[in-house]
Amino acid sequence: MLFLSRQALITPLVACLCLLGVSLIQFPQLQILLRSKQDVSLDVLEREINAESVRLNFLKRMPSFGYDNLIANWVYLGYAQYFGDEEARAKTGYRLSPEYFEIILERDPRFLAAYLSLSTSVSMYAGMPERSIEIMERGLQSLSPWVPQRSYYIWRYKGIDELLFLGDTKAAQESFATAAEWASNFSDDESQSIAASSRQTSIFLSQNPDSKTAQISAWVMVLNNQVDDNTRARAISEIEALGGQVTITPEGNRVSFPEPD
């Protein structure tokens, strides 16, 4: 009994010490992120990126001691600092984005909000849609239509990436079909709406694999998500390049489609 009691005390203590150690490692990075990047040279920024890469590699291998969700949330905060530092990212790019999500979704594949950030950051900003889809596919192996709630959105994010960035209409069709199947398990209005629109998109893709209308519809999905200003601006630009028009109203975005192709 004494051994078990000591073990029960030691395990959380070791976990806390590990997290404290990693926090101390991260503190200099936080100080760097808080200062202006305007006068920092590219060489300095590259050294910071290399140091952050080493830290992320350590976090991938670090034992969790049962604190996987805590680590996932904590790394997500680090990602938010990284992604939000627009001055630095304009100089170095977003190549570390997938490394954050490798950790976040390996530790907590049920972290629904992280999948939208994954699609935006890795596919759109880092230009690595294959990596984004690969991470999503691994996460989806741990999910079901019921866990977590609204997990059907992940299949939609995957379908959007496949359609817009890989041009893989067949894979996108299957992803939207699965989103419809998962969403149809629920009777609430949101789920039923997603089931209907996903099913319609899947059918349309099967009949019109090269349609600009389908691509515009996918960009409209991006536009209607809770995304940052740069992503919103790109979605509008892509819609207009495909022949659509976007009107921003107090009630929301109104999109006019071109003549059917």
C-alpha cells in the first residue's frame, strides 16, 4: 500500500516537473514572440525557428503521464502565438505549422477546433495540403460520428482540402458523402443542414467533377467558417476569379454564382 501511495504521488509530480521544464524552455520563445519583428534579421528569425523545431521534436517524444489533453491545449496556444506573428511569418513562412498539429492531434484527436486551424494553416498558408489531409486521416481513425460532437465537420474540412488544393474530386466526393452520413445520425437543425448540403455536394461532384461551381461552393464553405481576415480575403479573391461575386451585408456574405458550367 505504501508503494502504491508513493507511486500515486510521484507520477503526477514527474508530469508537473516535465511540463515545468518545457515551460521554461518555451519562456524565451514567448519573450521573442512578444517583441517587434520589424528590426529582427532573417538570420535571427531562422535561429528562432530552428530552436522552436527542436522544442517541438522534444514535445513529440515527451511522455504524457496521462496529461495528453493538457499538452494538446498547451501546444495549441503555442501554435496560436506562432501563427499570429504575421511579421515573422511574412519572412519565414509557416513551415512549422504541421509540426504543431502532429503533436496536438496525436495527443488529442478529438480536439475539433484544431482541425479547422490545421486546414487553414497547413493547406492554405504552408502550402502542404497532403500533410494536412494525412494528419486529418490519422485523427479520424480515433473518431466516430458521435465522438466528439459535430465530428462530421472534419470530413468537410478534408473534402475542401482535397477539392481546392489537390484537385482530387473523387476523394472530396467520398469525404462529403461521409460527412453527410455522420451528420444524418443527429436530428438537430445544424446537423440536418450539414447532412443535406454535404450530400448535395457529394452528388454534384460525382456528376460534375470539373465544375467551377463546385469549387466556388467549397470556397464559400471556407468563407463561412470562423477564419482570419487573410483567409477570408483569399476566399473572396478565389470566388471572384472563378466568376462568382461576393457581397458583404450585415446579415452575412451573399455569393452570386456564374452561369452553370
